[in-house]
Amino acid sequence: MPTLWACIRCRGVPAGGIVGYPLKWVYEEVAYLGSRVHWTHEELLNLDHAERQRWLQEVMKLEEAQ
């Protein structure tokens, strides 16, 4: 998941801000969270960008601790 890790490292704010946030990353984030926390597609897409990034960080920290 190199793209996802790069996104986490830059705190989800690539040059250009949220307007320039690649749709590919949104799909990766939703797929990753969906596979880990089992929330619905709708629930994941209803998260705003910052909240989705926060959940990604927390889930990834839990996985690193295992």
C-alpha cells in the first residue's frame, strides 16, 4: 500500500489541498477501512476527508502493534 502510506505520511494533504486529492486514494482508503472495520460503503463515504484520514491512522497503528 505505498500510495496509502505516502498519503498518511503527508497527513492526507498533497500539494494542491483537498481539491487535488486523487480519487484513486479515496478508493484505496475506503477499501482499506472497509476491509478492516467492516463499515458500509455509505458510512465510509460519509466521513469527511480529515475524519477518514484519522481513522486510517488509528487502524494502521493497531495493525503495527500486532
